[in-house]
Amino acid sequence: MAHRYPLITDPARPLWHFGPPAYWMNDPNGVCWHDGWCHLFYQHNPYEIFWENMHWGHATSPDLIHWEEQGDVLFPDTLGMMFSGSAIVDHRNTAGFQKGNEKVLVAFYTAHLPGRETQCLAYSNDNGRTWTKYQGNPLIDSHEKWDSGNTRDPKVFWHEDSGRWVMVLFEKDGHSIYTSDNLKEWTFRSH
């Protein structure tokens, strides 16, 4: 029987490090722990061995050695390809996305088009198996604000002392910092 991914049976595949079922992988994203599982997201081209068509792949592990591929979860759309970012567990339900008792996973990613990079979010109510892109995307459009097409890789974390979320973005000439109370509306703080 032919495999959907022909490289999955390659004897040179790593045994102790995660590798996608096939084709291009780069930039691990949004590594987070939730309910005893490590979630690893990564840039993935599911069609060929070259950089292009960036999606976000997803894998889970109970011990960082044994990995289960969960498939691609974020796909290119009209805002662009899926570039790097981060993921968090919204323990306080600050975004209001939680349905039921399961804590929500929230992914922040850069959507890339030539000359324009915007910051977006998606969320999951089922432990990362399915994702919904936020209808209010993009959250931050640096091209519109500062005529910058080179801002990406949002790193989001909870800052206990201020009781707010913080987002740090790569900028061509440094970094910019934003804060939020609800993960959906971000206030610029500094470069």
C-alpha cells in the first residue's frame, strides 16, 4: 500500500527527534503544556520539500520522546501563509473563547503576504484538534500602522505583576511590545 506521505518510511528519519510525516518542516512554534501533553506546532509545507505554502503542523507528546502527529491545523488564507508564532493556554478565559470545562488553547501567528505581515490568532476548544481563526483578524497590522512589512513571530505570555498579556514582536530594527487584557485587543507599548 502506498503511503500518503512517501517519506514516512525513510530509514534515515530521526528516531529521537520529532519529524513531520513528510516534506518541509521549520520553525517550531507554540510549544506548550496542557493536561499532561506537550503541544508542538511547526511551520510545514505538506506538498513538497521546499519552503513555500506554509501551514502550521501539530504534534503531541506525553514525554518529549514519543510523538503523535496531529496533522496540519492552520492553513494559508486571504491574509497569507502561516508564519511563526506562539501558543498559550488561556487559564483565566480572558478571551471568552472557552466552552465547557476544557481550557482553551490560543495560537498567535504571523500571516505573511509579500510586503505585508499581520498578527492573527486562532483558538481550540478541543485540546488542539480543531482550530477556529478569530473573525477579528488581523489583530495587528504594522503595514497599515507604520508602513512596515517586516514584523512577525509573536511571542505571547501572561505577566503576573501587571495582570495582562504581553506580546513581543520581531521588527526589522528591533522588537515591539504590546499588552492586552483579553487577547483580542492589543495596545502598543514600546519599540
